Amino acid sequence: MHPAYSVIIFTTISGAGYGLLLLTALGLALGMLGLSPLIMLVLLGISLTLVTIGLFSSMTHLGHPERAWRAISQWRSSWLSREGLFALLTYIPSGLLGLTYVFGIMTDLRPALAIITAILALITVYCTGMIYASLRTIRAWYQPLTSPIYVALSLLSGALILQVFLTLSGGASDILMQLGMLLCGVTLLLKLFYWKKIDEAPYDYTVQQALGFPDAVEVRQVEPAHTQANFVMREMGYKVARTNSAKLRKLMVVLGFVLPFLCLMAAIMVPTQVIPLMLVLLVAHMIGLMVERWLFFAEAQHVVNLYY
């Protein structure tokens, strides 16, 4: 599939925003953060800003962005509609939660609002993953690990951003660093299992089935059906060399998981260098996430390519 940069930015930035929002709200509900009202308000603002930037970037590739709101009406059957619906619903409790810090009102409702915010953020990210996991025609996406990986990446990026913010504000947390290290390991394992699955699993359909012939019939292309690539071939038949794919996978593993893990470990062992380590961690991880999203789309092949 053609890796549209608007969608790559959307899934990366909004995923990080929802992960940050979920962990911030969960930490508030469980009383684990213990931050001042101003710091909590800034965290909510950063997470919602990331979410909003991601949502707006996803609309840039639409032919008629002004009609995007109509997609929500199909929530009964469409994961895309469900994602849009829950994305909008998440603004309600998170906005109210922010107001409790701005005006100092309804403080007794903060834990309940925080829990609702965390649940809606989690559901939104899950729906985003299911948009791709529900597409039977794309073998690389039609996998049980697609949505869990989306959730894991969101939590990981959110945890790392939260740790960087707390470090810069003078409240570095060893527990949060350990959580980040755990998420690095778990998410990397999920991604490795996913790659193993899509690399080794047989294709669900064959050229013979596409043409309506028995599998025993040998089919070969004599000449192409047209003289140049068409829209379907450009959008659903994106080609990435296997050697380039392998190199990008290694780059993503190093930048997205290994380097952040080592930075977190070093920050625990050498607290005096925590700020530069956190900055390196953040830059490396976000680049790694972008590479992961690009590969997610570029390596996916639509079944329609059997005709070409």
C-alpha cells in the first residue's frame, strides 16, 4: 500500500497523544503521579494537542475534508466511524478534567473523569488498529496482532513522552522508567512476532483463484494489460525491495526500541545525565515510530495485485 505521509503522521502523533493522555489520566485516577495542578493541566494540554494535530493531518489526504464528519454516521458497521466517534467522545471527559484544574471546581469528580478518559483513549487507539486489522484483502494487516501492536506502540510512546516531560520539570520517576523499559521489550516482541507471521504465512489467494482457474493450471503473464501504472497499482501495489525492508526494520528496532531501552537504563544508573538521555530517547523513538509506520504501509500488498 502507498505510505501516505498524512496517515503516517496521524497514526504516529495521535497514537502518542492518546498514550500520553491514557497514562496521565490513569496516573491521576490511581494517585500515582502526585503532580501540581499546573503540571497536570500542561500534560493534558500536550496530549490533546498531539491528538488534535494527528486528527487534522489525517484529513489532509481526503478529497473533501469538509465531509469527514459524515463518516461517524456509519459507526454500526465501520471501524473508521467508531474511531472518529470515540475520538470525539474522548474530548468530553478530558476537557472537563482540564476545567477542574483551571477553575478548581468538581475536584471530587477528577478520578471518575480520569478513568473515563483513559478508557475512551484506549478504545480509540484499538479502533484505529481495527481499521486495518479488519481488511481481509490485505494479508499483512489482517492479523490478530495488528490492533494490540497499535495499542502497545501508543502506550510506549506515551510513557516515553511522559517521562521526558517529568524529567524536564524536575520530577523524573524510576518507576515510570522501568515501565518504559518493560513496554519497549513487550512491544518489540509483538512486532517481531508480527513480522515472522507476515513473512512466513502463505498467501490466502492465488493467481489461479483470481482468474477463476483450478490451482493445477499454470498461469503466467504474457504482457501487461496497459502501458503504464494506473491508480490501483500506485496506491495498492507499492513496491519496497526486500533488502531495503530488512535494513529499515533493523533501523526501526534500534531507534524505536533498543536505544530508548538503553537510555532509560542509563538514566537509572547515572541520574546526573538524565536530561540529555531523555532528549536522545525522545528523538530516536519518534524517528523509529515514523519508520515503523512507513513499513507498515509499504510492506502491505492488496490482493488486487494478483491481477497485475
